Amino acid sequence: MATTAAESSPTYEVPAFLSAFGAPPQPARVSVQTPMPGQRLTRAARALVIFWAVAAGCVFLPVLHFVLVPTFAVIGLVMGAARLRDQQTVTRVHGECPRCGREQDFASGNRLAASWPLDCPVCHTNLQLTVDGPAPPTA
């Protein structure tokens, strides 16, 4: 029986607030996944392969390949190392936009941090998501 990534790695929710300039903050829920070592390795390899594929494609650009190929090769290594170190990944951000009042899911997929900017896809307001309280410690 095969298990999916969501079943094999622990997921928990963290309370947060969505704020916009001139509007009162609204509560939000942030779902966080703690990837297993194999999942982190897969994400790191995927990032490395993507940037190295772009570097390989840049080989055919005259003169620019002298800069672009080494740049994308190094970026691939850096992004792969960053993905390998990710201990907590945000899988879902759900809440009500403080400006338009629509309850929705917002863009996710980044590393868990104390706060980060978001955009409302409905009213295109720049929002600030602030995590309320500390995240559970990783094992």
C-alpha cells in the first residue's frame, strides 16, 4: 500500500492574522507540514535539476552563456541546499481578506516564517500574514 506525502509527514495548524493597510486584522489558519528526510531530498533534487536544465538551455545563447550557465548552475546548488534544509513548509493559508471580506485560500508553499507578504487574488490588495505564536518544535 503506497502512502502519499501528506499521510507520511506530520501536519499541524498555526493561528495567524491577515492585515492590510487601513483595515482591521482578520484571523487566518496556516497549515504547516514537516517533510520527512526523503521528501526534503526530493524537493532539493527537483530544484537542482530545474536550474541545471535552464543552465543547459542557456548554452545555446551566444555570449550570454558565459554568464548565464555558471549563474544558473550556482543558483541550482543554492536552491537545492535551501530546500534540503527546509524543516517546515506551509501547505495552506486560509482566511478572510481584511479588505474585500472574502474567505479563501491564499498562495502557499514557502518556508514557515514569522510573517510574509501575500496578495488577495480577488481585490489584489497587498496583505501581510503574521503567524501568531511560536511553531511547534521539530524533532
